[in-house]
Amino acid sequence: MTATNLDIIRATYEGTPEENAKHLRAALAPDTTWTEAAGFPYAGTYTGADEIFANVFKRLATEWVGYKAAVHTYLADGDRVAAFGVYSGTYAKTGKAMSATFAHLYRLRDGKIVTMEQYVDSATVRQALD
């Protein structure tokens, strides 16, 4: 059975952090563009798995305690999948916790993620950093 675009995206959120990372790396196209929202600590657009993991996921894993992205709603429409949820965690340097709503919009081609755009309530994230 072939995985749907929705199945591919769900697999990047619903396992252990290690499983999610493995599934995400496997789902990224070589030239994936990944855009973190302005105002988010890792804002910018990154291309390719190595750049995405170094500039986003490695930092999340080392700068936050208990960081997670919990999805409550998925929507799929053709080559696009949206994931809506809540980020939570404690920023290690300040000891301040945060909870922030997010939306991720993915576009897939041939079972691979080609773009991801993040939208987030960055105000609560920024408060945890100060």
C-alpha cells in the first residue's frame, strides 16, 4: 500500500523524536525549502536536509528542554498538507516555558516534501527567550 501525502506528514509528528526525525529526513526532497516564520528564533529559509536539521532541529533539541510540536488537526488537499497544533517546551538558558500555536503548510511531489512554511504565534516563544 502506498503512503498518502497525509500519511507521510503524520509520520513526522506522531512517533518518538527519533522516529519523527528519521521519517522527516526520508521524506525531504534533496532541494526542499523550509521556511521558519519571521519572529521565530530560527527564522529564515533553509534548503536541503542538512541545512534544515542543522539550523532548526539541532537547535530545538539542544536549546530547549521537552520541546515538542503536538498536532491537533491535519488537512490534506492534493499535493498540500497542513498541520495545526501547539509547540511547547522550556528554553534552557532562561528556564522559561512557552506554549505557542502553529500552522505548517507542506507541499509534496512524488511522496517527498518540497516546501514547508511555518506560521506561529512567536510572541510567546520570544517571551521564553528573554
